Amino acid sequence: MNREDLLPIGQFAQASGLTITALRHYDASGVLAPAYVDPDSGYRYFRREQVRTAQFVRALRQLDMPVEQVRELLARTVGGADPVPALHAHLRAAERRLEVQRSLVHGLVTRLTEGADMTHRVTVRQNAAERVLVRGATLRNSGLDAFLRTAYQELYTLAGRGPLVFTGPAFVRFHGVCDEENETLVEACLPFWADGAQPPADLPDGTYVRELPENALARTEVQGPAAAFPEILTAYDAVAGWITDHRYAFAGPVRMVFQRWTGTPDHPDNRLEIAWPFEAPSERSSEPGPEGGKG
């Protein structure tokens, strides 16, 4: 190996704009490996042509691209792929995150200045026992819209084979936090008349029937842009706050009920209900799990 073509890590750091610590980290993570490591001293050397690659890595990290994505993008580029589409996709994702952050800050300021109770009026309604046709999946918020569209298409097709008589609007049950940091079980639900036709026996995987008990629901309504993510999160917080403030216990997954839905998330005609089952702390919920397993 021609040592004249190599730069020691200190000089390479100066040329690339990366620190020695960062270069060691990128070596360990498989992003940018040195061309030569002295077996006696362990000192790292890089080829001069690697400076351009290191500068590219520095720029990608300045865009807040995760190290894993940087490694994948470099591997595809070495393989002859054009990196430009990936950069545009990263920019679009960053713009979406920024828009979400703007909405979250706006909602937080509103709650701090006006209070959640001023924005969302929480009331109580009694809900009868229900039999629902369910399509479930574990996912993050980024996959929620696509899942619900597909799930309800499948559920309405299955319901038509019954044919089932619907007893109320479609709703979604969230068994945990559904955002970009957390994934949870999400259930698309269609309530149907229990004494009518039965659903098909050969339900596909992920589709089942639930028997939901009679319960009390703390609920509030949101309409238009307030029904879109992330603005809608304030409605969930308001209902949860009402339950805790009144010293009740949560008695099941929270619901998002489609009172009116146009198919466009921020359409002014959309109207959703956020409803959370609750009970006195001494009561015990006995809701069964999906057929073939525990809920």
C-alpha cells in the first residue's frame, strides 16, 4: 500500500470537517472505515479520495439523518444508485416533522393559556354492549391512515357477505400510544346487530369478532382541522385529564369514533368523537380478548 495516498486520522479530520471522535464512531458503525489500521499502534489512515465521502457523511448528519440511514445510503450509492431521490424523501419527512412540531407547539401554547377544558368540553354517555367486527394490526402513527383505509375496505366487504346490519358508526380502538416513537395494537371496528346475520366463519388473519361490554364513556368531539393529527392529541389529553381529575379508573382502550368522515384528514366537515371507557376504581373490567387469544 502506497503510504503517500494515505492521510493519518488527524489530517483527515481537518480535511473532512469531522472530529476524530466522530470518525472513530463512523468506523465502528460501518459508515466510513479507514483504508488502513496500523497493527502495532492501532492508528487509522484514510485514502485521500475518502475525503469527499467523509464530507458527504458530514452533510447528511447535519440534515439529522440517522447513522443507519447514512450507512444504507452510502452503500446504495457505491452500488450505483442515485442518492438524490433519497435526499428528497428525507427532506419531505423533515418537513412533515416540522409541521407536526408547529402544530404541537401551537396546541401546547393554547392549553397553557386557555386550558384543555376551555378547548374541549368533556361529557359522559352510556354505551350499550356491542358486538363488533374487528381488523387489528400493530403499528406506528405513520402507518395508521393506510391501515385504516385498507382495513375498512376489507371489513365492509366481509360485512356485505353476511349481510350484517350496522348499529352505529365505525370506530378505532387504540391499545396504547400510537405515534412515531411507539407502536401499539390498533383495531378498526364495525359494530353490528348481534341478533342478525352472523359474520363469515372463515375470517382472514387479523380479523375477528369482539364482544364489548356495556360501559360509561367520557367523550369529547373535534371537527375540521382539530380532528387531524397532531391537533387531535389535545382531545385525548382532555378526556384522560377529565377521568383522572374525577378519580375514575380507565376501563379499556380509548376510541376514535367516526361521526362524520370525508376521507381527507383536515377536511372542515370531518367530525370525530374521542371516547374513553371509565369506571369507579373498585370495579373490574371483564372484557374478553379476540377469538383465539387474549386482548
